[in-house]
Amino acid sequence: MKNILLTINIILLLLVGYLYYLHFHNDNQQNAAHKISSESTSTNDKSRVAYIDLDSLQNNYGYYQKLKNDFEKKQNQANDEIASLQKKYQSRAMELQQKAATMDQKQQEAAMQEINKMQQDLQAKKQNIDNELYNDNSKMKEEILTRIENFLKGYNKDGKYSYIFSYEPGFMFYKDSTLNITPDVITGLNKLDSEKAK
């Protein structure tokens, strides 16, 4: 008899525990679902996201194209200048090497000093040109970014978007094309530049 009562009490205890679990588990699920739905609606109401496709912007923004072309011309001129200096250096070094057999010790030392100085000058010139090109490229990027940021401040003065990102291939794995404002930005930037040109 004692064993039967103990068994019934254990079964009742397990049933009460199970009912307790079901009651609070359902409340937690409902609360979590309510919390998620309220968060998503408040997120949709307060923060909207948009993106700009940088490749499209670079290909279609006239001012960027102009700066890029100017930079590429400068880069080509710099490469031509370095190539010309290297050719002069190699030509003079060959000339001095061919004469080396007929030179005395002093002349050979003077020739070596001349070759070393030419090589140092060439390296210094290359370094200066590389630094200048790097600085020009940095200034160009900074100017473009400033123009885009200033345009976006006006574009989003109504506060429609909380965030506007730049999209580059490999950076995002998924994008919703309805959030793409690139055509608006390209049109707006090109229009601003054409108005400034007038």
C-alpha cells in the first residue's frame, strides 16, 4: 500500500512538473514572439538602410572619371620619366664598363663614383615620384568621399535612412536591390557638378 501511494505521488509530481513546464514555456514563447515582432516593427519604423554600388558610381560619376583620367596621365608621365632616367643610367654604365679596360685606377674610381651617384639619384627620383603619386591618389579619394558625403547629407536631410553603406563585391554576401540608391546618387552628383561648371 505504501508503495502504491509513493508511486501515485511520484506520478502526480511529474504531471504537475510537466504542466508547470508547459505553462511557462508557452508564456516565454509568446513573450519572445511578441518581443521579436515589436522589435522588427520598431526597427522598420526608425532605421532604414540603403547602399551605393561603388563600381557603378566610379563608372558613371563624371567628376570621378575626370580625376581618374588626370591621375592616370600623371602616372604615365612619371613612368616615362623613370624609364628615361633608367635608360640614361644603363647607357652610361655600359659606356663606362666598356672603357674600364683602358682606364687607370683613378679613372676607374671616378667612373664607379659616377655610376653610384647616378643610381642613388635614380632611386631618390623614383621614391619622390612614388610619394607624389601616392599623395595625389589619397587626395583624389578624399575629395571624392567628401563630395559623396556632402551630397548624401542633403539627399537624406529628411532622415529617411539611418545608414547608407557602400557596396563592394566580396564585402556583402546578400543585398536587396530595392535598397540601392546608386542611380539617385550618380544623377545627383553629376547634376551638382554640371551646375557648378556653369
